[in-house]
Amino acid sequence: MYKSRMSWLNYHHLLYFWTVAREGSIAKACSILLLTQPTISGQIRELERAFGTRLFAKVGRNLVLTEAGREAYRYADEIFTLGKELRETMQGRPAGRAVRLSIGIHDAIPKLISCKILTPALCQPDLIQIVCHDGSPEQLLARLALHELDAILLDSPAPPTVKVRVFNHLLGECGVSICGSPKMAAKYRPKFPHSLNGAPFLLPLHDTSLRRSLERWLDETRVRLDVRGEFADSSLLKSFGQAGAGAFIVPTAIETEVCRQYRVQVIGRVDSIRERFYLISVERKLKQPVIAAIAELARAKLFS
């Protein structure tokens, strides 16, 4: 009879790797595992051979995780955390395990928006642990298809070309505000928006919904900006804006927080540019209670 050959993960090797990564050195792992350095080093090499990739790289005298190593560590950390909880449960000591919620977030969405959308989850009666993953829509949708994520936050609906069947749940929409340092606000606020013609400006990258909407509005108003920088990280963009490098655009829903946190002022508001935020899931109807609560509270409070 034919028997298929399966490749099993050696959890002892994975434990040695996880301990070294967690402690930051083989020497510290040796004292915890009560093993010699050659033994641990050899077992990690066996794990690397099994995976077909390097998990550590040597930088000077230190070991640092490679990209594959960081991914392996994330899985290992979850595996051994679950193992600890299983042991405590079987020994009659319930761990009070939190509901783990893995959310993907388009890296172009302002962190303040993501925080305001997701924070209500931590106020639910059940103990919740949120795990956030940044990435491009394509990367996040691929992980959602593999059920590595419970849902993802995007600033536009999932593209029709996506191969997996997903559903777009609109959380809400708002206009946008153009902000700048107090000096810039005093200069460009009068006769807005035409005062922006030739103004120094900081833009999000081309592949964002906000950038596309802004460019359409600029064409309609015939305003030409002096673009001083383009940014993938919205927080870095705002920091440059705080330093007076240029004006920038934010969703009006977080205008107050942005002005307070970055000590900037509103130059003007554009209600015709609409920023929309979506929760994407593989379910037509949101069944997970915490995710359903996130959507409901965002619609009722953040974007009402």
C-alpha cells in the first residue's frame, strides 16, 4: 500500500530557535534550556535546513533575525503561547485566554483613523487581543484569503480583480482638511482654496485613494501645488508638515487630533473630496461579534 510521506515540523528545534530569538543570544538561551551552545546552534541549523532558508544573520557579534526569521518567530510565539495556555487549562488553571483578533491595515491609512476604528474593540466585555498587520491591499487580501487575517481595513473597496470572494463593509466617509504650521495657515487661509496655488505641499503616494481624489480636485479648481515631498508613511508626512515643510491633507474625522498632536492649524476644508473607509471580510454579514461591534461603533460615532 502506498503511503504518502509527510514532512513534520520538529518542535524541539522550533523551541530552541524561539528561545534564542526571544532572549537575543545563544548564551542566554543555553542557561534557560540547560543545553550547550553547540547543541542549540546545531539544532537551529537543522531547522534552517528543514525550512530551506536562513533564520538568523550575524551582524558583528550579534545574531539578528532575517525576514524569514521574523516570520518564523511570529508563528513560533503563537504556537508556544497556545501550548502554555493548553497546559494550564488541562491542569485546571484556566488562562482566561483573550479573543485574538488579527486585522490587516492598509499602510496608507492614517494611524489615528485606524486607532479610532479599532479602539472600541478593547472596550468589549470579552478580553480582546488585537494583532495589527500593515501592508498593501494586495498583500492583505492574499492573507485574508488564507484566513491569516479576520478582516482588513482599506480606504477603497477591494478591487474586482481579487481572486478570492470578499465583501466590502463601508464604515463611513468624511471630507478632508488641509493643514499646515501656524505660519502657513495664516498665509494660505485667506482666499482658500485658490491661495494654495504655488504653495509647498506634502502628498501621500500615488497608489492611495486620497492622492487620486486630491489630484482630481486640483484639476477642477485649477490649483497647481509646489510638491515638496511624497510619503508612504502618513505619520512621517505629518511630522514634516509640523516642521513647516509644506501643507498636507487629512480626513476631517481626525482633524482635531491631528491639530493637537502635531501643533498645526486648519487652512481649509474640502467637503467634495470624500475619504471612505471599508472593513473587508470573507463574510457577507459580519458574524464575529467583536468585528461587528467595530463596524457598528465606527458608523455610529466616528463617521456619523
